[in-house]
Amino acid sequence: MLHWITDSRAGFVALLVIAFVVATGVYVLPALMAWSMGSPYRMPITLLNLLLGWTVLGWLATLIWAVMTGNGGSFDEDRPSRQEPWI
């Protein structure tokens, strides 16, 4: 079924391009999460991810930092509104 990938040059190049796109997406995942979640530290997270993301420890640190500081420290999209007590 995937015979064209292994036997042709075009299939191999297509496989390399797909692998590159997926690897790039995984590499910048912490920065994308920081920007999409509205983290106040988006720029430092992005810079740390670009500079030290190639190390496993640097990538994990930026991923954890992005998740912990996104959405104001809350994972809830809609926060319940505070109701004033009846006096």
C-alpha cells in the first residue's frame, strides 16, 4: 500500500517533509501553547523554547511553564461568576 514511499525518490522526499513539519510542530508546542493560552510570560517562554528547546530538559521546562502560567493559572475556560450575598 505504501510501496511508493519506499521505492521512489518523490515518496521519500514527501515523507521527509511530513516528518519535518511534525517535528517542528512538536518543537514549538510550548510556545504555541503559551501564546494561545494568553500567558503573561509568552515572550520569555518563546525565547527559552527556541534557544533550549532542542534539549529534552529545556523543552519540558518550557512546556510546564507554559501550562502553569496560561489562563491565569486556571484550566477552566468559563469562570463561574461571583454572586453577591443577599443582605
